Amino acid sequence: MNRTVDVLVVGAGPAGLAAAARLAASGAGRVEVLERERAAGGVPRHCARPGFGADARGLPLDGPAYARRAVRAALRAGATVRAGVSATGWAGPLTLDVTAPSGLERIRARAVVLATGARERPRSARLVPGSRPAGVLTTGELQRLVLRFGARREHLGRRAVVVGGDPVARDAVRTLRRAGVEVAAVVAEPPVGRHAFGAVPVLGGTVVTELVGRGRLTGVAVRGGDGRTATLRCDTVVFTGDWIPDHELARARGLPLVPGTRGPATDGSFRTAEPGIFAVGNLLRGGEPALVAAAEGRAAAAAVLDRLDGRPWPGGGVPVTASGPLRWVTPGLLGPVAAPLILRADRRLVRPVLTVTQDGVPLRRERLSGSLAPWRSVRLPLHWTSGVDLTGGPVVVGSED
Amino acid sequence: MSVTRTGALPVGADAAYDVVVVGAGVVGSAIARTLARHPLRIALVEASNDVGDGTSKANTAILHTGFDAAPGTLEARLVREGHRLLSAYARETGIPVEPLGALLVAWDEGQRAALPRLAEKAERNGHRTTRLLTAAELRAREPHLGPGGLGALEVPGEAVICPWTTTLAYATQAVRSGVDLHLNCSVEQVRPGDPYHRLVTRRGVLRTRHLVNACGLHADAFDALVGREDFVVTPRRGQLLVFDKFARDLVRHILLPVPGPLGKGVLITPTVYGNVMLGPTAEDLDDKTATGTTAEGLAGLREQGGRILPALLDEEVTAVYAGLRAATGQEDYRIAAHPGLRYVTVGGIRSTGLTASLAVAEHVRGLLADCGLDPGPERPLARLRMPNLGEAFSRPYRDARLIAGNPEFGAIVCHCERVTEGEIRAALTSTIPPGGLDGLRRRTRARGGRCQGHHCGAEVRALFEEYGPEKKGRGAR
């Protein structure tokens, strides 16, 4: 079945739903959101904790409530939200092949917004050696298991080790403890504050060197920064953080990626390299909170409306890359509309001096008042890129620390 | 015909078999299937909870031509015949095969000088279509290759295949043709006798007139149970890395190393699932359960793989695993008939067992006749069509007619591998249902992709538990 819509949004998480709601409310015409999971709402559906903003009365929202509200808002604005529907590939420019229980479809749109999110790298992608037992999870799988089955020993084990120091590791610890699973330790490669995880012992500067156990996991071998090794007895290990964008559709279309994030390169208005295709939310880099992703979805609506109005697609843009201890910077392209830079460091940098250079010429050098941490992004305001020559070469953001 | 996983084995007259094949790997399953053509009472007995759960599940998944076998050996003959037989069987039953052809790439002068000798060896093995490629021709064939390739030997006919579907096809056809499959049934003692041997298993005693040892890594230990000590199996570990599907466009052929004095090197090959595989290592071990990977092994593979195909290392790794080959210190199989014991040992099936499996089975049928088995007349086997797991062939999620008939084939559950609810339910209700989530993955690819269950793990588990023994124990969900 061939159909045409005005805007096709792929992914009904916070970013996609926010974009759809804003677009539908702004008269973008027929706005359709595709969600491959059985229910719309994205990752917050599995996060039973506060931290998702507040409702109209100022009461804090948890993840599932936030997700329900986001879906409702998109529907009320007039968008169509379809769950259990998978976009499997491109049939041509702005045209996607779709599989659903109702059959195959080919949907053509005037604009496509990719909001496909991100995943945590599983054990294999982290190249952790050892056996391949049951009991090896990511936070995402852990949360979905609890949502689907409740706290079941055969899924969650009795004693777990959590790997990673990002905020999402705290979600994993909280989920496990609420399910009655003892958390033996949090193992994190960067040094982590001892009290970041409450009563759970934290092994900072430590890496997992091997998974042990046949059938079911029986332990994880670790090595500390001082070279000492130990085996932590556990029957579950949860690998957290270490996000990688779910960029399959972006790559299938040949959209260039930002090397540091592996997300599609966009300009400050979320335009990718291909006219009519936008990318928003954690597809751009993973790991940002739902509220940040949703704000991007809303912000992208203006450029999508420009596209629908027939305004020209600004080509090119100047590539921006991170260097030194900076892991990544987005957006990957600077265009005529100035946009703030979002920055993530590889390690903790206290009041670092950041530099912006283009073609080897320093444009800006400024000491940050706060510090950078590997688990938190920092936003650099517009003035940081104000001197960039849009006809010049790549812009490099670095740190003198 | 039956499949049992738990409980006592059949007793009395029912438990007397004409042939018991011990070991339901690719070789044992092929033997059971071949024997099932005859009006015999046959059991296929396996220690694990699934078929193909040892070396048969963790190998390089190549359908070899046998061009580099030692000429004149039994292995050379059975690999050559097996390639022909399995190619035809795969077409008939829907096992995915992609005949990509292989390139043996020379990276130094010594290797380049070895290529003509390998071509001659191939010719002695009956393969006359190999061709030497210049560096420029090699570059045109494989544009993403790293610098320094001096030339290559092209070997047409080398193919990639789905090893999981192959073993499952043999075992399924055997069961549908009347064979009893007893899983979770390791044989602990053998009491040879006449007219029946008695096999003491964890689940009871089986009686059989004839006995086949297809125990792979444990073939020497099983031989010892019947009082034979003809060889020792030394497990040779091969660690492998599987890269995400984005790597598939980087390589067009099976890239084989040129064997040399410094060892065999590693290969890079596409898989029928659309991934790229790098490996294997070759480590001689003592422990037949050491299927873990090591930091050194994985680092070494990445270093070697990065020289062959530099862009490969930019892609995500979707699986790391290790398999054990059954080496016996002899450059040939160890297949022997012991007529006095009405017993056939099928040992030392090293790296080529998948390719040779159907020819090994034919060979064993002959050896059993030498041991006094009168198989009786031949009849056709039960018909079989396997679900397709190959990317080069039509998959359910793109099949409008299938989805129109059953909407579950339009409900994708495992998004990375595009596995639908319909396929998962079909596997869970098939002739040999999976014993666990890993078995389900080998039947459908569910949870086998880049996210390794991050997105779909809970959903797949819920489907599995709908049909599993836990459901029965728990009552309705």
C-alpha cells in the first residue's frame, strides 16, 4: 500500500512525540509517528522514577506518566501515533518501507524526522571476554524485564554487579534493589564518587576483564587501576550507559555520521545532509534526559515547517569536531542559524580552558566556571561559535586541560 | 517418532533400538537422518538440551570445497562429496547458502610464492577452476582491503551457509521420519552385549544392537566407555568476532589466509545473516569446556583483522564467542568400524564436519553394514522445508502474502534482526522446539543482533515462556 503524509516521524519517544505535537499544532498537515515497539512513549515507559518534569499541578512525573502525557499531547494536537509499526528501510528519497501486522506499506512524506533513539552497548560490543552465560543484561533489558514480569529471580538473579558510572547506572541499581536483588558493587571505569550509589560499594577506576560461569553467570573478574584483580561473585551483571545511537535508518540512507557520537550530523536546526530529513533526540548521541530530547524535538519543528513551506535547504555547513579529552560535540555542522554546542568530556575536567579553532586559527579561548564530567553534557551558548567562517574549514573544540 | 527432554526413557520392548547414534551435532544428526531412510528403530541421543549445541553451533559457517585438503585422505574425499550433497540438500530444504567464492590473499612474497602450489594442490583434489589474481585484480574485487595485498588465489565454489539450520534440518527430518531424539540424556556407561548393548544414561537404560559414536570433542571419552583407546581429542579453540551488518558491504568474498610457517592466520567472511565474521584463533587446550573468549585472543583478532580490512574495526561487534574443534593429532578423520562390537566411531571431524556431514553419514551407513546391520529397503524421507534465516532470500517481514494470512508475521519483535512474532511462535511449536533462549536464537535469529536483547529481550522471553515448561508449572499467566 502506498501512502503520502506531510511529516513522517520515526520513533515515538520523547523527541519524536514532542516534534509531532508541535508540528501538528502548527498546521503542518498530516503528521504520522511510527513506533516499532508495541506501545508508544519510548524509554520513559520503563523508568519508574521521578525526574521527568512535573504535571500541570506541579506534581513530579515518573517515566510512565511522562510517556502517557507525551503520547496524549501528540494525539490531541492532531498527530497520528501508530505503535507496532516498523520502518524497515528506504524505498527512495523521503520514502520509507514499513512492516505492520496490517501489511506492508510504502509511505512517502514531504519531511521525515528520525527520532530512533539510542541503546546501551551490550557486553559483546564492549569486547568483554569470558563465557556466554545467562544473566547478562543492559539497563534497558533489565527495566523491560521488570515491567513485563515483575521481580522474578530466574530473570534477575539474587546478587548483581552493575557496570558503569553514568546516571543510568543509578537507575539500574534502584531497579535491582527494588526487585529484591542485592547489588554487590558498581564497577566504573572512570573514578566515581564513593557516595554516588548510596550504600552500594563503588569500585571506581576498575574494568570488567571477564565473565565467568556456565549456564548462569557466577561472577565477574575485575581489574583495578592499581592492577589488582578480583572476582566478584554474582549471578547477574548489568552493563549500563556507553550509548550508541540506533542509527540504522540514517546509515541506510547514507547520512554522514559525527565520529564521536556515531549519530547523524545535523546543523543547529536538526537538518541532516539530505534535504527533507531531520534527526532529533538521542539518535544524535544517546544518554540525554527525556526533557532534553523533547526540547530538541520541539526546536526542530521550526525548520520542518520551513521545509514544508518550500524554503530552500541550506547545504553543507561547517563540520565541528571534538578533540583531546572531549569525547563529542553536537551538532556536527554549523550553518547560518547559530546554535548552542553540546559537549561531553571523556574524563572529569575541573574548570577547564576550552578552545574553538578553525583552520588552525583560534576563535575563542575561555575558562569554564564549572567542571565537566563524563556522565553529564555541557551546553556552550551561542557566542562560542560567533566568529566561525561559514565558508571555512572544520571547527575543532578542544580543552587545554 | 518423538522428542524427549525430561523424564524416564521408554522401557521394555519399546526401548530396544536397531541403532543408537550418540551425539546430536551436525554429524550425528546427519547420520540419524540418513539411517532414517530405512525401516530401522533409531534413537539419536544427546547430552545437551538441544541439537547442534557444541562445536556445530560455533564455527566459521563455511561450506568448503576441500581444495586445500591433504590429497588422498578420507577427509578430502568426504569434504568433496559432502560439498556436493549439502549444496543440493540446502536448495531442496531452504537452508541459506551464498556461494561467494574465496580469495586467499597474499600479504608478503612468501605467501605469493605459495599460491601456485596451492592451486596445484587444489587441482589434485579435483578443483580445476582456481585462478591467480594480480594485486590490481584483487583490489578491484575487494576495494576495502588494507594496503599491501600482493595478489590472491581465487577459489570459486567456497560458500557460506547457516550451520544452525543445517543441523536442525537433519535432526528434524530424522525425527519426522521416525527417529527418537532424546535430549538431556548423557550416556554414562556402556555395557556391551549380544544381541543388545545397554547404554546407561542419566534418564534410564537404552538397549541397541548397533552403536554410533558421534560425540565430537568427547569421541575419545565415549570410545573409552566401550573399551577403545585409539586416539585422544585435543580441543583447539577458535575465538571469533561477529561485526554488525553495516560491515557487510566492506567484503564480497570469503577472505582466507594463506597457510604458512607462521600459522594459519585469520579469515574474514560474510555470514548468511548479513554480518561479517573475523577469526578464528587456534589454541590447543586441555579443557573441553573452555569455550570462553580471552582479552588476548580478541585483541589479536582485531589487530590482524584491521590489517586485512581496516574499516571493519569502526563497526560495532555484535557477538564474541569461541568454539572448540576436535583435533586428534592426525591430518585426517578418525572414522572406524568395530564389527566385533557392532560399533562405529566417528571421531576427529575437525574443521570440516559441517561440509562433510552428509558424506560422512553415507560412509557410516556403509560401515554399519560391515558391522552386520541389514538396513532393509530404502523409502523416502519425510518432506522438509526450513524457515529461512538468510538475508539473501525472502524473509517473512517483507512478505505481504504471508502477513495477510497471519498478521503475526507483520509484528516485528526482534528489531535488529527483523524477526517476527510469527517466526518465533513457529519455532516454539516446531518438531524440535528450542530448549532455551539460545536455541530460539539459533532457530530465528531473535536476540542475535546489535542490541543483544536490550530492546527485545523481555518480549522474546515472554513468548518463550508462553510455551515453556515454566508456563505449565505456573498455571495460566
